[in-house]
Amino acid sequence: TLQMNKRFFLVNFKPSCHFFPPYKLISVCLIPPFFNRRYSITQFIKEGQAVILENKNHEVFYNPVQETNRDLSIIAIKHYKKLLDAENAIKGTVTNEFTILEGLSATGLRSVRYFKEIPGITRIYANDIDASAVEAIKRNIEVNNISLESIVPNHGDATIFMLQNRSKSCQFDVVDLDPYGSPAIFLDAAVQAVKEGGLLCVTCTDMNVLCGNNVDTCHSKYGSIPLRGKHCHESALRIVLASIQAHANRYKRYIVPLLSLSIDFYVRMFVRVFTSPFEVKKSPGKIGWVYQCLGCGSYEFQAVAKVTLIENNNNKMLKVNPSVGPVVGQACEECGKQYQLTGPLWKEPICDPAFAKDIYDHLNEPSSSSLYGARDRLHALLTVYSSEVHEKPLFLSLSQMCNVLHVTPPSLKVVRSALLNGGYKVSSSHTDPLALKTDAPNSVLWDILRAWHKDHPNKKPPSPSSPAAALLAKQIKFIPNFKLRDEAVNDKKVPRFLPNPKEGWGPMARAKPSN
């Protein structure tokens, strides 16, 4: 097919040679020389329905790896808009406006894809503080035959721009923050700039900070002490959610997470923002401190405050008192080692299960393969995510527990079956295939492995001072039934954890602005 677009011709074809997969659509851009001289173009890039022209000096940041992020965001905003339209229909409210702010737009690819692939958008503001990026945004808007009234480029500081639009008449339906690194400096303005019930989309790529490598930096940026361990990526999500909630509370607002995912080298969250002083009072009960054992890794949550609902003559009141604690003793009940105190973290569910299922169902539609380049990765991710036990924050990892005990690991289906037979819920985690995400107490998990160890003892006894010796010395109170359950086995036909598609799959170097 041949398409003419002002200054270039776009040729789409399906090659039959062995160099390309026969199903892959290849696009070639033929650009006249004068256009090339004007814009210093070296490469044409097509993603989704959008076309962008890459600058040969790499003055503007672009990472093809983040196609997964962009595909997910398009699907999430589509379903959020459907949810919003349904709510407005119930209220009898009619609105013909739907606006999006992309605070850190870079090439403008995300904004162009949003406008072309999400129905019903009236205007998108594509902001960037870098002049080179704003020029790239304008160029890419022009290339895609979109008017500057539909996607409005803005050269400015994202924080200032959001604060200038925090009045109700100027707020945005969706605010999207996808910075290079941490979004911490933008969160306070973002929770003010989004409409009532609006959607705030946040990406964090500073995972070394959120996963515990820089405790002081994490506390200064997010107000939390991070956790280390197999669950650190879920902990990262909960740290950021607690931080967003804290920023929102300052303005009598609160958040409702729709979807929160750890993907590759970053976390991505979609939360709705509402205003209610009454709901804000519940916030201390939604975040908590974590006591984590330094020996065996067992953990316990303690809410920051106790929130009690009092009903009197049809009047509802909330009484908030400090929590009474600690919820653990001086030493771990399982292995006798000390606890370390971390947090606070968001301890409520990190998603709306119905919203997550809608996205999963959308990815199961036959048309999704042609719409989204990262469909397979997203489908694998949502397959695990949609079956998670979201009521239980964090998890213990089977591999880590067996490493502590120095025991030959049982298969995951054996441990899951024991938990299911005991009447507990259990699932994996999208952040760790060997996670035991369950509502069972720590003692039950250790009892299962103690019982397993009896039938599969160590060749060499553990050191008397080790956590393993203390764990194995405890009496088994929960007698596990290891009879296999069908629901404990994953469907092997459905891939869940896909490998990276190529080398160098990760964050790229920062752009090098010319000014």
C-alpha cells in the first residue's frame, strides 16, 4: 500500500523472504532530500498507528522497549473511558470532552498513539521542558496529519504547567507521567491537575532506589524505607502508591488503584483520584509498617493507625487512633532472629480485579494481536496478574524459603496443593514465578516445608545457630495434605513469563539535548 503524507511517501509491505517473519508488516519511509536536510532525519519509526521521525543526533529520548508500556497505557485508558462513560450514563451526565496531559512527552509518540488509537479524545497536551523535544513533537504531529489543536505541544516545566491547570475548569481527565527515573517531583502537582475521578498514570524506572539499594534516596523521594527480598518489586509498587496517596491527602483527595504492574525494569500504575475528606480519614489504615525477619524473611504488617467506623442515628463517623504495637515480639517466632522495620507501604489491593479482568479479556480478543506490538508480553503478564491473590500484600518465595532451610525444594504444585487442601487461597505473582502469594499465615508455610523436610531430610544437619536449625526444631501444628489439586497446576499452553525478546532489553541512556 502506498500512502502520501505531505512531505513523504509511506510504503507498507509484507515480505516473503527469509530475513523477515512472514507475518511482520514492514514499513519504509521515502523522504525527499529537502525534508531530510531540514530535520536531520536518519530513521523512520512506526509503532501502532503512529509514525515518528528519529533525530540522527539522538537529542530526544526514545526507547522501543517501552512499547509494552505504551500499549498497556492505551488499553488502560480505553477501558477507563468506558468506565467513565458508564458512570456518567448512570448519573445522567453528558460530556463531550476528554483531555489528556502527557507531562514529559519527548518525541510525542505516546500522545500521537493516544489520539489515533483511543476513540473520543478531544485534546492532548504534549509537554516537555526540552526545546529539542518540543520541535520533535511538532514534527511528529505534522507527519501524522494531526492538527495542532488536537495535540497541543507545550514547552515548559511539567510541574508548573500542571499547577497552572489545577482549577476545576482546566483539569485533565488523564494525567500521564513517564519520566526518565523518578516521578517524585511531579506527584504533588499531578494529584491537583487531574479531574474528579480522573486517571493518573505513573511510571517509575528508578528500581534500584525502590528495591532497597539506596535507602536514604528512597526515603527522601517517596517517604518510605524500602524492602529487600524477592518481593521487592511488589514492594516498589506499594511504596509509590503510598507516596501518591500522601500527596493526594494534602488536598482532601484519595486514590483508588485500577492497575499496578511491575514490568521489565520499571513499575507502572493507573490510579483514580477522588475528593472526599471523609475517605481521606481512612488513609492511615491503608498504609502500614512491615516487620521483616532478618533470618527467615517472614514478615508482618502493622497499620499506621486504627480506623473505626462509628454509626449513630444514620450518621457515620470515623475514629482514628494510633496503632497499638508492635504486632511482633523482639525476636521472630519462627527462627528467633531480629526484625527490621520498613515502610510505610500501601497495604490494600493494588488493583481493581474487575478492571484487570477487562484488560485481560481485551487481550484475548483475536484483533489484539494486530493492534498491539507487545500483545504477547502483556497477555503473559496479565495471565498471572489476573489470578493473583490481591488481598494479601507481598509474599514469601518458595526458592528463598528452601534456601533458608537448605532443603531440596518441592515442586510449586505440591506446596500450592497443600495450601488449597488446608482451605487457603494461593497464587503466583507477576513479579516472581516461585512466589507463594497466600492468605495463610507464615507459620503454615513453614509447617508445610517442615513436613516436607521430614520426608526429604538434609544430608548434612544445619548449624545450631542458623535460622534453619530453629525452624526445623519447631513442632508442626499444621499437618499438610499433599494430595495434588488440579487448580494448583498452571495451564502449560498459556505462557506466563516470557524471556526478553533481544539483548540490551532495558532502560537506555538519557537523551543529549542540544540546549
